[in-house]
Amino acid sequence: MSIIEQVVAQMDEWNGKDISIQHLSGGLTNTNYKVTVDGTPFFIRVPGESTDLLAIDRNNEHHNSQAAANAGVGPKVLKHFPEYNVMVLEFLNGQTMSKDSLNADGMPARIAHSIKRLHAGSRFLLDFNMFRLTEYYLSLCKERGITTPAGYLERMDTVAQIEKTMSAKPLATVPCNNDLLAENYIDDGKQLWLIDYEYSGNNDPTFELGNTCQEMQFNDEQINEVCAAYFGSATPQMISRMKLNMIMSDVGWGLWAAIQANISTIEFDFWGWALERWGRAEQKMDSADFPNWLKDVGK
């Protein structure tokens, strides 16, 4: 039997009930399923091959998924099968969001409010640091001979400069999802739910904000809206922290995409995505605004 069939068979409370398993599209790391039991839907995700190489800690993911549910912003965890690294989750009835839908008027503030709710919840199990994750991904590329985008290694001095600047006046870390691309938001008409806690961990809140702004390709007005809704005002210091973390989002997740291009069996142009993200990161590092962001963060 496949893993999804084994998990369903081990759900004792589903014995003798009418069960249907539906494969869901989407997902860049795993395979997602909607399992309907006597008319009630549930969500089950089966990890993809070699995802352990991507620095995903499944115990951390389980703990943090429960914490996010307790914060009222993530789906409830109904069952955990550690032997399969699988969770059975509450199925959220709502619209899976896209970049276009999250660029609508008022959405940046709604995003900030949901993120703030997550950040106000219980501490997560482990910490997350994109600088350390980037170092790990680089070591993996070197070890396995995985190609990185042209000029990547030459820019690591700039990455070190970003870390030094932001570390001089660090913000208190909070429980973050760290991977809030558009499809990890679900709108039920009342609130935006945040899903998928594979890369979650306690982190600088401006990484979360900058990362999601980068994923949505928000303009300056939208970035300011997110910042003001989260912090109460859009100060130059916080905006600049977000802008530097937008760079780090593309630096780290772009390298993730390069690794996926080498190990993933999912049909997706991961290498094209790696080049797109690295191109955005370089553009920002070369911009006339970059020195000003460093200066504002250091104030």
C-alpha cells in the first residue's frame, strides 16, 4: 500500500466509514490529499522524496503546527504518524490564495493581522535563521556538486554585511512560519489562515514580513501597509529591516530551489525559479537604496 493508504487504514475512528482519497494539485515539496470520511473532509500531506536534505525537522513541524492551531491561525492537528512524518489536519474550507488575490486592496493589512496573531502565540520548538540555513544549503551544494546561480558565492560578503547590520540591534524573536508564499494563505471570508509549518521557527518578525512581501511582489505602498498594520507605524528602520530580509528571502529560498532542481521528482521549473529569485536579490543588492537600508537599520 502507498503511504496515504497506510495512514488512512490506521485511522481506527474511520473504520467502516465511506472514505474517498483525492489528490490535490500544488505543493512544491510534498504530495497533498483531501480525504473525505462520511462527508467530512480532512487534509493529509505526504512528504516528498529526499526532503530531509532541505533541513526540515518533522518533530519541529508537528509541535509548531499545534502551536499555530492554538493561536487560532493554523488548522487543528487531529493525528500524528511520526513513522511516516504525516499529520492528519482539519480541512480548511476557504480559498487557497494566489499572488493576484493577495495583491487586492486591503490584503496587505489582512496579511499583517494574521501574521501578528501567529507571532503572539506560544514559542515554537526550534529557532530559524536564514543566514545559517543558507550556509547549510551552500555546504549541501558543494558536497553534492549542485550548481548555484552565477555570482552566488561572490555575493556572500554582502550577505555577511546584511547579517552584521541587522544583528547589531536585533529584534526579539517570535514564532514565525518563515515560508508564507501565496498558497500558504487560505481565506475563509473572515480571516486569513496560515498553513504549512515545515520551515517554521522562532525568528526576527521582519523576516516573516519581508519574506511574504517578496513572495507577493508588493510595491513600496503595500510594504508600508504591511509594516504599519503590524507595528502601528511604518518607520524607516522597520521598513529597511523588511527590505533587507526581502533580499535574504530570495537568497535563501533561491538556493532551496536550486537544490530542488537537483533532487525533486515534482514537475516544476525549480532552476528557472532559482534564477528568478537570485536575479531579484542581485538587483536589490545593486540598487542605490541598498546603502540607505543598511544605514536606517543601524540607527
